[in-house]
Amino acid sequence: MKIAVMGAGAVGCYYGGMLARAGHAVTLIGRPQHVEAIGRDGLLLDTRSFRAHVPLEASTEPHAVRGADLVLFCVKSTDTESAADAMRPHLAPGALVLTLQNGVDNAERLQARLPQEVAPTVVYVATEMAGPGHLRHHGRGELVIAPTRALPDIARTFTQAGIPTQVSDNVVGALWMKLILNCAYNAVSAIAQLPYGRVVEGEGVDGVMRDVVRECVAVAQASGVVLPGDAWAAVAGLVQTMPTQYSSTAQDLARGKRSEIDHLNGFVMRRGEALGVPTPVNRTLFALVRLIEGRQAAAGRAAA
């Protein structure tokens, strides 16, 4: 299968690398420093079970999606519309686009821009870019995908590549469960600049996380979402599988980048306002992360 990864950061490089290792023709579309390193040495997949350089194509240009049967859409939620517009002229008419992103509304936003089939996908993986062209995997790696018309056997493709994949009729519920995990961990990890294992040991943190989960569940229920399981049990169990992982929000702030907090705690805050559901703890975490981002942006302007 010909596969393109739009937004080849840590998540995109992991899944693209695994698919390339399984023999698929994969093109990563990402930042120049990674593209240069991958073109020279291949992608270094540094996983919990193996370490290997995987040869594949890499480009900085959106037109590299041309001819792909499958596109893994892995850009930040803040860039969904702009990335969709950039790749739209080059997509094959029958291509399937999977949204491997944080947040619950990316597939809807993307489908509004593209005529091709877009399938929401839930990602559970702990990864980071340890250097140019160097993907470090800390744990997990499974996907939950909505049923698709364009590639009905897509789950088998992923599973055969070593990526556990489930097809679910309740992907919306699964996306909300992932959102709740992100809302509980991401901002706290970012503010403290600590991995999950250290975060949960902090005094008072358990209560904060429980409050976040209660608010998120209330907003989900008011939205008519059926959650597939116990949200707090999922939050409490996550640290067992990802104790050394820093949240994506923490990684963004550490690099002085804009985070996805608008689409995590900020989304719950706005949705709660619209539905009349109070979300004071999510609001507080959102405001604190935005303050840190504002301070960093001001420091960057001053340095320039």
C-alpha cells in the first residue's frame, strides 16, 4: 500500500515507521531537520522491543501525499484546516484519510474541507522525537478506528504491521475517553514539566485529576456521548503503562511551541459553557497553560 503521513512528528513517525518496516511504501511529510536526517540515514525507530533504521521517503512538501491510498493525518489540532487546504489539491480521489490527532472534532473539521473519506481514529501511544529522524517509543501503540468504506480491511493492514487495531462503531465515545485522559494529564504534566509517574505522586494532584474527570464526564453526558467504560479507571490506569511519558503539551511548552490546550481542557471549558455545565478545574488548567505560552511568546519577541 502507498501511504503518506501528513505531519510526521512523534506519532506520525511511529506509525509510518512501523508500516514501512512491514513493507509498505511510506512517505513522511514533516519538518526539514527530520526530513534531512531520514533522507540520509532512514528513520531510527527506537522502540521498546527493537531498534532499527527504517528506509522510507520523506518530504517537507504537502504534494508528497500525491497517489497515496492512505493518509495518516497527524498534524496538531491547531493546524487541521491549514494542513487540509495544503494537501487537498494533491489527494487521490479514492484516498482514505485517518485522523491520528488529539481532540474530538478533528475528523469533522477535516471532512468539511475534503471530499475524500475521513475516518476518526483514536491513538494510544507514548512517543517523542529524541533527535532529527530519531523516534523514541515509550509504550503502547494501539489504534481504534471507525469502520471505513474506502479500505474496509485497513485494520488488518495495521495489525499485520505490529499495530494492535480495533474497529469500533463508537469511536466518538473512544475519542472522548482519550480527551478525558489528555485533560487529566496533559496540563498538569506541562505546568510541572514532569512525567506522568511523577505527576500522580504530587500532593493534591489526585484530587485535581478526579475533579477534571468529573467535569469532562458531565460535559460528555450532556453532549449525548456514550463513554465506553469507567473514565476514572482509565485515567488511573494510564500511568501504569506510561510512567516516563511527558504529555504532548509538556513537550510543546518545553520547546517554546504553541500547545493543543485549546482543543483539550479549552474544548471542555467551551463545550461546558454552551451546555450550562460548570468546568472550573478545566478552566483553571487551560488558563495556566495559556499564561505560560504567553510568557514564552513574549520572551521570544523580546529576544528577537
